[in-house]
Amino acid sequence: MKPPNVLAARLLARRVAWLLIALCTIAFPTLSYADAGPLDLTLSLAGITCVAIFILAYALVMSEELIHMRKSKPVLVAAGLIWAIVAWVYVQAGMPEVSEIAFRETLLEYTELLLFLLVAMTYINAMEERRTFDALRAWLVRKGFSYRSLFWITGFLAFGISAIANNMTTAMLMCAVVLKVAEGDKKFIGLCCVNVVVASNAGGAFSPFGDITTLMVWQAGQVPFSGFFVLLLPAIVNFMVPAVIMNFFIVNRQPAALTETVWLKRGARRIIVLFLITVAISVLCHSVLHLPPAMGMMFGLGLLQFFGYYLRRSLPRSLERKRERYSRRGDWKKLEQLGSVVPFDIFSRIARSEWDTLLFFYGVVLCVGGLGFMGYLSLLSETLYGGWNPVWANVVLGLISAVVDNIPVMFAVLSMAPDMSEGNWLLITLTAGVGGSLLSMGSAAGVALMGQARGIYTFMVHLRWVPAILLGYAASIATHLLINASLF
């Protein structure tokens, strides 16, 4: 029998470890596909040191707006330190190959997702460069919709577009429309921004390509591609409930229609078609060939590169034909615009990807990959999903995503790999996707709009509508539990 002082010391150490785990999980849970290693390091000095390093790194991430340090920097350093400590422990134990294999497994999972996201971002940037989104914005501005119509149109467009494009790009596009049409009406702009954030987050929850969280659940094989579409109605409910409430607070006015004409650049429509083809190929790769979706996306990137080559080679002939046509018409405005045409460059589109986000994602994945290998996530999974009903655990994790980005929350669940029904996997997909709408800082869309509509859409403006958004959150969960009860 152990002496009382030894038992007390071990109990204290266990409580300290649990406290660090809880802080880590609430602050920034994330991905780790590497299983717990043969050495249980959860109560060791090395393990507690690594958790402390991760918490410190996350504190710096949360202070990004204050210290003006990009969020990728602290997590990249933390990832290196954590895996160095893990590797040193295993070298001392005479098992260096074990930690090496675990690191490679975690890195492989990140690489597959990186390639997928990189291609998706490149296509979105290419469509933006070809002025696809500018043309949509100009069309909305020219129509002269009433405030109430604009509120609903931007909301529904944000919901629909975010199913295939990232929610941040979608939200910024809709915000640009509102800022242009309702210039000076701060109350209406703030209201629309809240609506757009909720709609864009909800729209990404029912599509495998709508959000990184849904992409990860699909790529992990927890839900088939077509399985996500049963979340369409709950996602609509999540968007509609707060929108209907906010609708009663709109002072309906009829702003004057603004004149703004945007011409699509050459190849814009064909790039949209290529993107849809790429998505289809990626789905077939995963569902028919059982290959990672990233392979299909990289194939699609090759198609875009070939098309970019065609656009560059045929540009002189195209410009000459347009000069002749515009000269005959006497359209001097378009002739003047031809002088500013530059060749399409695929690598400039790749360079414009959100590299800080991708590198931040790498750091977070590798950080908790190391913590998971030490045994922390197994311990957490046993407590969270072993002691709680999975439905309540998933609902609470969705609320946590209002403070923590939904991507790390979803990755934490995938890392734990709890034994859940398809209905519960869909539930955590829904709650993690829409839970970030509760606060303006809870999603990339909200953070982006706080910068775009600075001083108009603020944390406090969003906070006023939290009761309505929370009602939509609860209603969407109830809808899912009711209509998809057979999946639980």
C-alpha cells in the first residue's frame, strides 16, 4: 500500500494535469490523428510542460489584435517545442522510431487537408481576380432594392454561396454590397452584418465543401458525402429564426439605385465550370476510388493551370479582336480598359491564399498531435464522451466554438474519435459550424466584417442579437434531433 503522502502527491499531480487539460480544451482543442503512444506522459513533467507551452501559445493567438502578431507565429514555435520534447522522451526510452512514426502520421493528415484547401482557395481567388464576385455585387447595387429586400437577399446569397465558397469571402462580398447601398445608415449596416455572419456560417454547415469542419468530417469518413445534406433544413432554421426576429427592427427605406457596371474578365465563367468539375472529381475520388479527396483537387488544379496557359497564349488574339469590335462601335471606355488587361497568372492566385491561416492550422495540428500522442486526448475523450450523453457533449462543444474557432473544436472531436452514431457526428458538425455565430469573434466571417465595417459592425452590435441567435441555435438542434431521429 502506498504511503498517504505519496497518494496525496499523485492526486495533486493528477488534478493539476486535469486542470491543464481542461484549460487547453476550452481554450483551443484541435486535431490529432496520432493515437496515444506507448508511454503515458499525462502526469509527467514533460507532458505538463508541453500543455503549458500550448496554453501560452494560444494566449498569444488570442492577443493578436492587441500585440499585432500574426497568429501562426506562436503556434509554429510551440509545435516545434512540443514535438522536440516528445522525441527526447522517446529517445531516452530507446524508442525514437515510435515518435517519428507518430509525427509523420499527424503531418500526413495535415498535408492532405492543406492540399485540398490550397486548391479551393486558388479557385476562389481566381474567380475573384476574374471579377466574378464584383459582377454580382454590381448587379445587386444597380437594382435599387429596399432595405428589407436587401437584408433578405444578402442573407440568402450568403447562405447559398457559403455552401461552396468559404464563409469569410462570402460574408465580405455581401458586406461590400450593404456598405455601398446603405452608406451612412450604421444601424442597418450593423444589422445586415449580423445577418450575413449567421447566414454564411449556417450555409457552410450542410455542405461537405462549405466549411473546413464539414470537410474534415467527410475526409475522416465519419459521414458520407450525401449524408451532410440532411442538415439543410436545420441550417435553414438556424439562419431563419434570428433573421425573422431582426426583420421586425428594419426601418424600410428605398435607397436610390446606384450606377455601377462590372464586366467579367475573359474566362470567368469557364473557371466556375472548372471549379464545379474539380469538386465532382474530388467526390468521385473519395467515394468511388477510395482515394483522398486532395488527389481530385490537385487534378483540378492542373486543369486550372492548363486553362491559365490557354488564356495567356490566346490573350494577344483576344485583345486584337476586341479592339476591332469596340473601335467599330465607338466604345472608347472599353477600349481604354483593354490597356490595363494583364495576363492571368495561376501562381499569383496561389500566392494570395491565406497562408497565415494555413500555417496557423499546421501549428495547431502539430501541437495537439503531440499532446494527443502523450495521452491527453484519450483521457479527455473518456471523460467527455464516456461520462456525458454525446448529444449534450456536442451541444456544449458548439457553444465553446463561439469563443474558440470551430475548426479546432471539430478537430478535437475527430482526434478523440468517440464511438458515436452518424446522427451525433452530424450534430457536432452542425453545432461547431453555427456555434461561432453567437459572438462576432466566433468565426472568420465575423472577424473579417469587424475589420471591413470597422466602427459599424462591432462586438457589442453583434452581442445585442445573441438571444435571437441562441434561439436559432437551439431550434436548429431540435430540428435535427426531430427530423433525423433515425440516424441516432
